[in-house]
Amino acid sequence: MTQAAAFTSLPPGSIIGIMGGGQLGRMLSLAASHLGLDCHIYCPHAGGPAARVSRYETVAEYEDLDAIAAFAQRCDVVTYEFENVPAQTAAKAAEYAPLAPGARALHVAQDRLVEKSFIQDEAGVDVVGFADITTPKQAALAGERFGYPNIIKTRRFGYDGKGQIKVERAKDMRAAFNSMNGAPLILEAFAPFTREVSIVAARGRDGTFAAYPLIENVHRNHILHTSTVPASDDDGRAAQIAQRIMDGLDYVGVMATEFFQMQDGSLLVNEIAPRVHNSGHLTQDAGCIDQFEQHIRAVAGWPLGSTAPKHGVVMTNLIGDDAASWEMLAAQPDMRLHLYGKIEMREGRKMGHVNMIGKAL
């Protein structure tokens, strides 16, 4: 049974609750407004990027379950813009309003060990070799099993390269393990990939699936630098894998599946993101329904829109003081500038992105 059961499509004027107040929430709210839907932002910090373009705002901690209950009661459906919403927070919201994507997607994506185990064992999809490590001895044995270099990661809360360390040699393993300060850890085999690609796709309440074309990604300092569509050699395998994972989660909404493509052409799933995704920002200017509207459509029970771009796009993230060149960027005829309304420019902080329009497809 899908999440379509007992859910009626939300009419214009309905309220979409969004847990999280950053740039993804901002772009979701802007997309919802085009459909005549209002958004209610829940965030611990007042006046963030999302709240400034939304009709309603609740400022409270995620652990404040009374505030979460009051928020959810004012919403017709609740979604989230980041995957580290506490489990008890999501469960409380779901008592008062439909939650999409569902709590299981959060549970799986919040823990790298749970995530990789689900993808490999339940969805039947290949992932990078991995092992649960709770002691230096287990870490050393996993290092012997997968070889060097390998990567130690925290099981929770890592993003943009945070919470991970590359271990080059066996003699470095104990120090690397101890540097994680007792956090639950996973060791992953090093993947000598030829490129990184992603699939951004949506699944509706009735199980309808729609994927954007394969996206090729380039990272700098562990932060996404550029995403390009269409990627070369898109044979449809990545979309099929993404659909298998989303079906296994009875997923509703937009999700990104990130892959390593190996030298022999095989695809290994790196991770999933149960939300709209940085690599999907290029859909805003691709001539199709963008990922933000697609997510709103899915969680509101509306029909999914077209995912076929009319022209190529290259998205480039604006990190830190990259955004200081906004005037020059805005003057470029084939470039579309998207700024997130963040007041303080900091090194490593995502301030916006630009989409460069390419050739017609």
C-alpha cells in the first residue's frame, strides 16, 4: 500500500509545513507560492532564508514537542528540507499532519550504516564496501579487509566532507579512529571512481515515478562545485536503481541518489538524500518542472510534472565570497542567478548558485 491511502490532493490555499529554514526551504516555499499554496516554516532561528518568503513561521527548538504539535496542527501536510530532523520530532509532527517523505526515509538516511545496509540488503543495490566499527581493533580488521586507503566516517550528521577522514596507511588507523572522539563510526572502502553522478527523482503518493536525466557532479574540498545536465552515457540504469530504492521506502517527494561510476562503467550508490538536492538546482532553469515544484506537487498529492529538460544546464555553487560578484554574474545573458538571502558571507558557506544555460536538447 502506498501513502495515497486516505490522502486527498490538497487544493490551492492549503498550508505546507516545512521543518528547516535554510535555502532549500526558501526555494520550496517560492515554488509552492506559484501553485497557490502557502508555507509554514519551523526553525529554531528567526528570519532565516525560508521564513522571509513564507507566510507563516514558528521559531522553536526541534526538541520542543509541544511547539511541533502546535505547528503540525496548523498544516495540511508536513515535509522537511534536511535529513537530520530528530526522529521524535518527525514522529510528533506525523501525529497531527501527514508527513512526507515518511519517517522511515529519515531513519534510513540519518545513519550511514543503516542507509548502506538498507540499500544493499533490502533494495538489492550495490554500494561501496563498508563495515561497522566500534573499537580500534574492528577498525584495523576492516582496514585489512578493504585495503588502504579507506575512509572512516561518523554514522550521523556528516555533510560536505564533515565527519570523515581518509586513512592512507594501516599505522594511521588507531589515530584516525581516536580522532572521532567516540562517535559511532563506519569504515568505507575507497572507491577509485571515474566520475560522480546523481539522479534526482520524484515519487508521488500513488507510486508514480519521474526522474530527471543523469547529472554529472564535480566536488571541490568535499563541497559540490558544478552539476551538469545532460551527463554523457546515460543508459537509464541510475534511474532504475533510484526507483528501486524509493519504492522500497514507499517514498513520497523528491529524493537524490548519489553514485560513484567506476572504470568498468558500474554504478555504486554512495548515499541518498531524502529531500530536494543541491545537484538538482539546475532544474530551475532547464525548461521543465523544477525539483522544488516537483516536491511540493508530490507531497500535496498533485500530479507530477515533466522532468525532460529543454536545454542543457551547468549549475555552479557560489561559496563564501563568490557571491560578492553578484552584479557581474547577473549581467551575463545566459546565466541565471539564485541568491539565498544569507546576510553573512563565510568561508565554505553556500550563498547561492548560478545556472548557465546551454544548447537546446
